[in-house]
Amino acid sequence: MKSGFKFLKHTFSVFAIGAVAVQGANAETLRLLTWGGYAPDDVVEMFKAETGHTVEVTKSNNEEMIAKLRATRGGGFDLAQPSQDRILGPQLEFGIYKPIDISRIDQGQFIQSMLSATMANTTVEGRVYGVPHVWGTSGLVMDTAAAGDIVKDYTDLCDPAVAGKVSYRLKRPTLIGFAFAMGMDPFAAYSDEAAYKDIMDKVESKLIDCKPNVKTYWGGGDELMGLVRSGEVVASMAWDTGGWKLNADNPNITFVAPTSGALGWIDTFVLPAKGRADDAAYDWINFVMRPEIAAKITAAAGNFTASSGADAFAEESLKARYQASFPAVAIDNIKWYPPVPGGLEAIEGAVLDRVKAAQ
Amino acid sequence: MTPDLEAVGLSKTFADFQAVKNVSFTVPAGSFFSILGPSGCGKTTIMRMIAGFLEPSSGDIRIKGESVLGVAPNKRPVNMVFQHLALFPMMNIADNIGYGLRRQKRPKAEIARKVDEVLERIGLPGIGQRKVDELSGGQKQRVAIARCMVLEPDVLLLDEPLGALDLKLREHMKLELKALQEAFETTFIYITHDQSEALVMSDQIAVMNQGRFEQVGTGKDLYYRPQTSFVAGFIGDSNCWEGKVESVDATSTLVRLDNGSAIHGVFDDRTSHVGDSVDIFVRPESIGISRNASDFLDCENRLSGQVHDVIFNGAASRVMLRDSQGGTMIEVALPQSGGSTDLLKGESVHIGWRAAQSTCFVKGAV
Amino acid sequence: MTQMTARLGFFVLLMPLLLWLALLIIIPHIDMFLLSLRERVGVGEYETSFANYLILFTEPLYIWTFVRTAVMSVLATAITLIIAFPVSIYIAKIAQGRLQQILFMLCLIPFYVSELVRTFGWMILLRETGIVSNFVQWVGIVDRPVEFLYNDAAIMVGLVYTSMLFMVVPLVTTLESLDNSVIEAGYDLGGSTLSVMREIIIPHAAPGIMSGCIVVFMLSLGNYLTPIMLGGKDSLWFTEMIYNQFIVRFNWELGAAFGFMLLVLSSAIVWAMLRLTGQTLAKTME
Ligand SMILES: Nc1ncnc2c1ncn2[C@@H]1O[C@H](COP(=O)(O)OP(=O)(O)O)[C@@H](O)[C@H]1O
Ligand SMILES: [Mg+2]
């Protein structure tokens, strides 16, 4: 009965698409759970024209993506894009993804090192759950004229010279960043809960000490941009793209990789456990990894992709900003997030709560 | 003795509309004074100026000889019974009546005693704990009066307080109100558009029209000696005709109606000139009716006509008669005693009345 | 037979309402309550216990946030009432015709934009480089930029602003039903403005005050964006805790316990308000 209905639906779409005279013998609707900028309208249009598949875009963030998939036990979407460190833990605990058939991915389009690293990080019981898409870093966005000499690393945000003019998020990247800046290696302690807790306790007291220095904990990207653009905040922990966007308006403001190293993240493609349009999902992955399409996404999202050769199509101004922020040593120094084992959220959550409550 | 209330040249103008025009009157202590007029003539406006809710545009209001201009409503020694009573629905009866006393900061025991007393006087003892909406219309009426009377005001203002009651209750409350006023010995100023209310209760009535007082006097004065055409038409029933003065002599005036009939009448202390346009008013009960023309030999006005209709209404029965000379319709009272009760439609009859009974007013004169 | 059909018809008519209540209100709450009773003992392993509630009551931060949210919401409700009452009297009793409509529209205007935009609007006004700060510098009260944002007062301003309409509407409705002559009678019998207010206007408006307060209190308690965006680094709001547990920490069990406690809290405070003022829910909803 159910399959009969599906069949009907398929035939119907075929007729509908056929009228537009495109190939799509099995056109589907792809329900995509992604970040803002990762599926620009023009790319969605081009994809539809070429494959016949329609894309329904839902914008979200890491936590909400996982919460949504968890609520439906992996249903409601056909393709999602959590960061690579957020695949292993949730998969083990909630089983919300299904393995990727690597043979259906055009591997040649990927930067090989990034592809293999992501696949390794997202392998559970010998099966691969994620392939890379967009990558970027978080570090420091600052007004170099006002804070360039003072703020070199995350911990410098606590310097009295910039009191009341700094900001960061009260989220886990801040904890990790401060830990590195304080000379510790939280990633190495991921597997050792006691050691990790120890690190977090130190970070906690640092953040509590630092609290009076902070103007506000920013919540959304727009809020941060407003703070930095108005000059109310001269240095903040933030994403690289934010700094580059502001740089276009004010050359003094840019993204700076902290001395302890920027934190590198990779957003991936995963298949939700109950996704229904796998064909369209694979088509989408292979489509957006084409260099010229990937360049369009870079233009929209501000971040580079794992597509090999897309650099050639990227805007010159963006490349220039990227090179200014990342000298060769800074690139080597990027700390890539390893998969987060389950249980760490509880430790981090308690720390964040206590920082928030501290007076 | 200074009058309880005195209004001198009182006027009120709203934006561009003059609602009250130069009204003066005096109300002696302990009397029942009514203002009678059609709705919209400015009665409530006068009342609200006395109570203090409106500032007069000009003129003065004096209570017991003292001007109250500029005195706030809550400081004036007058109280008002509102058109829809305005009892406080959020309080019980005792609290309603005690409200004013509480404002005067009287001791609790005294308030309770006074409330009981006044409830006794209005004939509703023991209802203090009831809610407002548990009372009948007449009971509410009495409570509204008691709520004011307990404060022993110099003057009580009542704005059409019987308007919301049904006819039967209204008839009853008229007498009761008069009795209450006598019992409390307070000056009442009573507004109404119902002449019967005013006539039954009042010591003095002011007839008001379009912002002016037309005439002030006792009910009898207004009824028998109206001074303006409006009063004559407004108080009681009247036959009203229009005509021109044909001749004037020492005792009466001859008026020629537009249809040719001639009527003898008198002018109420005003001289008239030949050729003036006039209104003539004759009350139905002033006209005698008989089958014999000889019954009216001493009447200056004698007419005959056909019975057009007989309207039976008990003591207020009427005959509608068509004058055989000019065709005018004349309304005549039909006494329920005497020989004319058996008149039939179409029958020829004679009518007659004294010249003194037809009151004439020159048109346009005020 | 006819009685049977009548009864059947009654249930058929009532069905949508019952379904709505059951599907959207009762079942989710039961589900949430059951979820809140699960204690996570290991990866994918759960036991039934009150552990989550225990966490709420033993962790000072959670209790503090819980109490703070309740107190701030009550305060926001009180301030809204104090501001809205004279405004409503003006709209219902003093303003005439067009002016009345314009004033009413003014209360509606905040709802022409989304909550997010509205909150951003306040941020633009109150921030250090914002309009208010520039204004007080221009007037000469201060000689350097002042930060009005990121404190409890800013949260209060945001909450009161958002709630105004929900207080004004029931107040204007009840006040309009109060006959002007009843107020005049209050003055006529010797009442001062204060006593007329206390003995006549407020008692009459009590059901409107109550329903306004209940709605505003619920809205404030359940508000998420305003306290977080305007409150800054110390903005502790209970809905944020719930969001964090559900979304950021993946701890649905604790989040459910929090949510359930919020329901209990709001019911308790509404009940207390009704008891305190001697009102009944039925009267308030008239
Ligand atoms: N506040 C006001 N503004 C303008 N006109 C008014 C106002 N109050 C009364 N009027 C007008 O004054 C006239 C007299 O009104 P009112 O004194 O209430 O009459 P009454 O009580 O005799 O029926 C009416 O034409 C009414 O429209
Ligand atoms: Mg009136």
C-alpha cells in the first residue's frame, strides 16, 4: 500500500518534471538540513534544471540539527550537514544516521587529505557516515588598530587594557580555545574524562575571572557583527568569515588566527537514518562538489569547501583576506576538532552553567 | 430666607452649539422644583452644571446664597440621582448607601446606624447585605435616593429617575417620590420630559425649550395660563389653529382662521394688532357639547358639526368633530356623565366655549 | 432515541475541541512528564526515578534561575499593569473617537514586526553607541557613552513593551463597560480621585486586571529572545535553561523536568494571584 502510494507520487513528479523537459527519470524532493549559505538559491535552481530534483532547504545549526533528527529518530530530512566532530557521539547514542555508500560519491572531486580525515573521523563499526563539505576556522575577530597589539590569543581577551570591549560565546568552542591558549591540549584529553574535567576546571576559573572584562556573551552572528562594527567590541572570539565580511567595510577589522592556533571545523554531508531520497542526496553531493558550484557556495557562505580546484573560481578579494589571516605557519597550526565522545557535553555544560551564574 | 438654589443668567455653549441660554431661576428651601422639556432641550446640561460636572460658560450658581462656581463636584452640598441610577454594582446595598459617609470619615458604627435608618425610611429595612442586581427597579430607585439622602444634601438633583421603570411602577413612584421629598424635607430638583410627572409632584415647574426657560410657575399656572405658544401646546392636550386677527375690542379679539371660520379669543396680557398672525389654543375640556344649540347662548364661540369619531378612553374620552362651516377638525372632551355619552358617528351636534377659553399668541413673539 | 442523537451530536460538535486539547496540550505534557522521570544511567540506558527533579532542586544555579525568572516575571507583570492602567483609563474614558483608535493602534504597532526585529530595535536604542546613549550625551547629562543594554532593567523594558497590548486590551474592555455615570456618582457623593479609583474603578476592572496579569505573566515567563538578547552575560532565564538542556546538552530528560516545573510554577502563581484577589478563573475569562 505504502509503496503503491510512493510509486504514484513518483509517476506524478515524473509527469510534472517531464513537462519542463528535463531528463530526471526519477526526480525526487531533497529535504536538506543545512547551514545558512550552504545551499544558495541559484545552486538549487541549477541542480533542479540538471537533475529534476527539488531541494527544500531548512537552515539550522549543529545542536538543532541533532535535536531535530533525534526527535524524529532520523526522519524528516534526506541530507544533513553537522560538523564532523558531531557525528560519532550522536550516532552511538541515538542512531540517527545511516552509512554512506562511498562508491556513489565522486571522490575525485574532493581534496583527498580532507576526505580521508573526515571519513576516518566519522567511521563507526567500519562504516563511513560522513564526507566533508565546507570548512573553516574560529579564532579572533578584532579591530587591529585598537586591539592588535594587545590581543594575540584567546586569553588576551581578559587583558584589562580591553576591559568591557571584548566578547565571546558561552559555548564549547570557547572552552576548547581557552584550554589551548592556556597551554593545555583538550583534544588529547578527550578519551580521559578525568583529565578532561581537570582541564575544564582550569578553564572555568579563568572564564570566571575574565567575566568582568566581557561586555556580553554574543549569541548570534548578526549580534556579534553589530558589536564589532559599532566599535563597542574591539576583539572577540568568532568565525573567520565574520572577520572577512567586516573587513570589506572597515580594513582595520579582520580575522586573526590566535597564536595557540585557530580551531578548525569541517561541516559534512550525512544521511539521516530515515531519509527517503538517497538518490537525490548523492546527486546533490556530487553536484555541489564540482569546482565551479563549490565556488558559488564559497561566495555565499564565505568559507572554503573541500572541493579540489574550486580555488581557481573563488573571488580574489576573499582569497586575499584568507591569505592575510593565514600565513603558512598558521595553517599548519590549525587544531582540527576530533570527534566528541559522548558524556563530555555534561562536563562542559556544568562549566558553562557555572560561568554564566558567576557574579 | 435665602433660597436653596439660585441660578443667574446661566448659559452653556459646547463648541459651536449653545445648549443652555441665559437661564435664571430660584428654588426656595424644601420645595420640589421640576424642569420639564422635550429631550435634547438642555435639561441634563443644567443639572450637570449644578452638580459641578460642567463649568457654565457664563452666569452663576448659588447654593444657600454661596456661589459654587469653581467648587469640585465632591465638595458641593448637592447630590444627584442619575438617569440610570448609577448604583455601584461592585458593592452591596449597605456599602452603596454608606459610600458617601465613608468618604466623610464617619465612624463605622455611625455609618451602620445611618444606613439602617435610611433603609427604614425608604421602606426597605434589612436589605443591606443584598447585591444591587437582586433588587427590583423600584427598590433600586429608592436605594439610589437613599444613597444621596443619607448625606443630608442641601439640594437633591434627580435626572429623569423614573425613565427606566415600566408605566405602572412609574405611576406609583411619582406619588412615592413626592412623599419621600416631604419626609426628608429636602429641596428636590427634578428633570423630566413627562408632563404628568412634573404636574403631579412639583411645587414649581420650569418649562424648557431649546435651551431657554419658556415659563416658570405652578402646574395650574402652566395649564390654565400658559404664556407662550410652546407651553400651551406642550402642557396638556389642545386644539391648535392658525389665523389672522380681524378685529380687536375691549374684551375679546376676533380671529379669522385660514379656512374662513371666525373664533373669539383673548390674548394673554399682550396687545395684538389687526392683521397679526396668531396661534389659538383651546383645550378639549373647555368646549361644551350638546344636541341643543340653545345650551351655548352665553358662549362667544358657537359652532355645529358632524361627529367624525368617538374615542372612548374612560375619563379621557373624546369626540372628534368636523366643523360644518370651515371643515376644521375639533377635539372635544366627552364627559362620562351627562347626556352626550350616546353620540353616534355622523350625528350633527353643537359645541360652544367662552372667548376667555381660547388663548391666542402672536406668532413669532416670545 | 432523540436524546441519544442529541447527545451524540453534542459529542460530535465537541470532538474538535477535545482532540485539540488532547493532541496539543494533554498528551505532550504527559509525554514530557514521563520523559522527565527517566534517568540516564549509561549510553542509551535509562531508569525511572525523580533524579532529574532532584538535580533541579540541588543545583543552586537552576533554583536561582527558576526563582529569578518567576520574580522578574511577576515584576514585569506589575510594571506593565502600573503603566497600562492609566493608559487604559485614558483610552476607555477620556479619549474620544479618532484619538481613541490611534492610541489603540499605537499599542498594536509593536506586533507589526516579529519579536526578533522588535528586540533588535531595543538593542539599537539602548546600546552603548545607540540612540539613547547619544541623546543623553547630547543633552549633556553624561560626557561619555553609556551602556543601557545587557542588564535586568533592559530585560524589564523589553518584557513590558512586548506585554503592553495584552494588558491594555482586557483593561480597556472592562473599563469601557463601566458606566461613566457610576464614576460621576462616586465623585458626586464626595469621593476623591483616589477613593473613586480604589472603591469603584479598580473593583470593577478586577476581572480585566486579572486576565491581563495572567496573560502577561505567562508571556514573560515563557519569553526566550528578550531576556537573552537584552540581558547580556548575567541574563539567567528559565526558558534558556530548558533550551540548553534540550538542544545544546542533548539532555532531554532534565529539559523535560525543567519544562514540567515551569508548568507547575506558572499554574501555582496564577492560582495564588486568583486566591489573593478573590477572583475565579471563570469570572476572569468572561
Ligand atoms: N458634551 C457635549 N458636547 C456637545 N454637545 C452636547 C454635550 N452634552 C450635551 N450636548 C448637547 O446639548 C443639548 C442638550 O443636551 P441635554 O442637556 O443632555 O438634553 P436633555 O437632558 O434635555 O435631553 C443636546 O443637543 C446635546 O446634543
Ligand atoms: Mg437628559
